[in-house]
Amino acid sequence: MKRIISVLLVLLMLFSFVACNKEEENVEESNTSTTTDVIESDDQTQVLDVQRMDFGGKELAVLQRKNTNTELYTEELTGELVPDAVYKRNAFVEDYLKVKLIWKDAEGGYAEQKQALSNALSTGEEVYHITANYAYYAAPWAAENMFLDMNAIEDAQNHLDFTKAWWNQSYSKEATINGKLYFMVGDACTSAMERVECLTINEALVNDILNESTEEFLNHVYDRTWTYEYFLQCIAQMGNGADTGMWGASLQMNSTSIDGFLGALAINTVERDDRGGATPDYDDERAINIGEALRTLYHSNPSVNAKEGWENGINPFVDGTAMFYGGILKDISSTLKDLAWDYAVMPYPLWDENQTEYRSIPHDEYSILGIPSNVYESTEATTAALEVMNYQSLQEVRPALYEKSFKQRYMKTSFKAQMFDYVINNTYYDFGFIYTSAMGTTQTDGNAGFHCYRNYIRPATAPGGLGSIVETSMSVATTQLAAFIEKFN
């Protein structure tokens, strides 16, 4: 009997050893290999309809800004979570379609990228097949015959399906004019997530000063009592920051936090018509009241530290001397990642309880994807590559960035993670934000479109009465936008 037991124990140890080794091999393989199977699901928005294809190693060139080129491309596996996911995503696309992705950087910023694309178009050759563009400046290029209308590509050549989960439905709706869509945001555009505007809270100060637990405080969002007025009440509890060195809120005196408030408080920007066109509409009393309130917040509220310069905005929060900080989600994985104390994220507030929804606006430096207008021989390969790239970004890159790099890493409790989800799920794109630079030339007219509000709030000395500023801006914007929209007819 003892001999039988001994034999059984030996066999058990052997099986355990083999299983452990196999598990270790699987873990090692998972760190270096790329998934080659697509996901099956009953939810058709999650299913990739593009079948495996063989384009014979066709080269597809992607034009991107040099200063943001790691968003879509990384040269090799490094052991870093998000870059490795990007690398594996690209390898998946190449294997699935038998194509070769070629990465081209435009030196400088958006102007240099536009020039590089213009030069390429003038050759008549397919120099570039996909472009990743600076959203704010690139959107008006849609009217310059530089890009294909992705809704008009012949079905036999078009593998893009913007009803799928890896494409942003809000952007699709807001960017479409008269049925035409020249750019799109998908899960490959990680900058669209990283640049979502939000408030970050110092949990200890919320707990001690407001006498609320973090969970109780975050529940104001769900209860719809998280309004601008309540935000003011909260920061007032910190007193006069100049006297105490402690601030209710630390805000960058720039477009990041100002646009965060303007978008979240739901200033009307345009009136859309049934054809998808738009006319400026940001001169109502509610919008004027919001603009005046925000100027007071940034310049006259003693509980607010609002200064030019990114460091001057974020440093008081990092130092633990500010209850709120207004920034973007990327701050969490960069400057705030090593904080020793606890914090959470939440949306900017509602203007009042009559506002129907919270809005989290991506700051306008995110990337939008387009196809140059002279891509005609490689249309099918290009649309297939875009579709598969964004599909696989949902499977591989988004989880790496979102679940592991953002939510699990920094939102360590379930209710904080749920609030993080809530911010992301309320990401909102607005026609007026997307096409603001089509309503005027920002280089010569700082009040292009509804940005007249930003440029009223920001200066140390008010540039005049807000009502008259908005009236002038609306006059210019109405003419400019009408001419822009006409090009889509």
C-alpha cells in the first residue's frame, strides 16, 4: 500500500512539474507572440467582418506627425506594456492581410504634415495611403480635396464599417457633413483617450475638508448633484489660497482646462440641420453666463490657482496642496503615476441639474485618420488595413492602455474604476469643436468660432464685453462656416 502511495505521489509531482513548465512556456509565449485569431461574439458590433486576405506583401505608407509617432508605431518589442501592444497590433495587421506597413514621419507639426501630403498629392502617385492628423487643424482639410470621402468608397473596395465597436460613433455623427465623412477616430487613436479632459481629486482633502468619503463624493456624479455651483461650494471650503497655501482647484491657464469646462458645461456651438450641415449658435444667454462665470473662476476666485504654464497648474496638485486639478487622462500615466497618496478622476461638472448629460471632451490635439484622395489602386488594401488595425486596437492596445495602464494601475478600488469608466463612456465630440478652425483663421483671428469664449476667459485683462465679442465672432463664423459647408454640397 505504501509503495502504491509513493508511486502516486511521484506521478503527481511529475504532472505538476510538467504543468508548471507548460504554464511558464505559455506565459513567455504570450509576451512575445501575436494573436492571429479574431474574436467570435454574438454582438455583431464586436465581430470583424474582414476575412483573411493576401495582398502579396503590398506596402502601405502611413504619414504621421513625428512628435506623436509612437501612437501608431513602435520599432520592436521592449517589454513595455502599451508599446508592445502597438507592435503586436501592427504585426497582426501585416500577417492578417499580407501587407507591409511603412511608417513615414512629417517633420515639425501640422503645417509640415499638410505640406508633405500636398507635395505627395501633386505627384499623382500613391505616396501615402493612411494619414494620422492633428485633429484641430486637419478637420477643415476635408474641404480641400485632400482626402477620400470614406462613406463614398465603392462597396467592393470598402472594408470600413463605422457601426463597429472600434470606431467612435460620436465622432462619426458629429464630423459627417451632408453624408460625407473624411476623417474618423478609432481605437488606434490612443491620443483620443489620453487627451480626454477630466478633474482629478485629492482624496485626503475631500475626506478631511468636505467630510465625505471618496465614494460618497463621487456619488454626486451619479446623483446629478455634481454641478458647477456645488463645485464652487467645494473649493470655497479651502479658503483663500494666497493666505493658506492650499487651493480648492489648480487649473492651467490655457486651452486644456478652459476647453474642458466649456465642453463639459455644454455651451451650444452650432445648430445642425437634417442634411448634416450647421450654422453657428453660441450667442445665447446661457452660454454668455457660462463664459462670465468661468472668467470669474479663473481670475477672481481666491480658492483657485490659475496660472499660465502646465507646471504651474499641475505642481500644486502633485504637492498635495490642491483639492482639484483640471487636466487630461494622460497626466495619470505620466506626472501623477508615482504619487504616494490616493487620488481619483471624475468628469467636469454639469452647469446645472437641467443639463442632460456629462460631457468629457478630448482636447483637440488627438489624431484623426484619413485616406489621401489619390489612393485609387490600393483602396481595398487601405480600407482593410484601417479596419483591421482599429479592430485589433480594441482587442490589444485599448486593454493595455485602459485596463492595465490606466484603470487597474491607478484606480485601485471598484468605485474609482467605475468612475473612470464613466468619464471615458461620456467622451463627447461636438461639431463646433471639430470644425472650429473652419469658422475663422486662428492665426489671424483668435476668436475663431466659439473659441471667443476661451480667449475672453484666458487674458489677465478682459478684452472687452463678452456679448460684443461673441456677436463679432458669430458674424465671422456664420460667413466662414457657410462657405465651408457649401463645399460639401
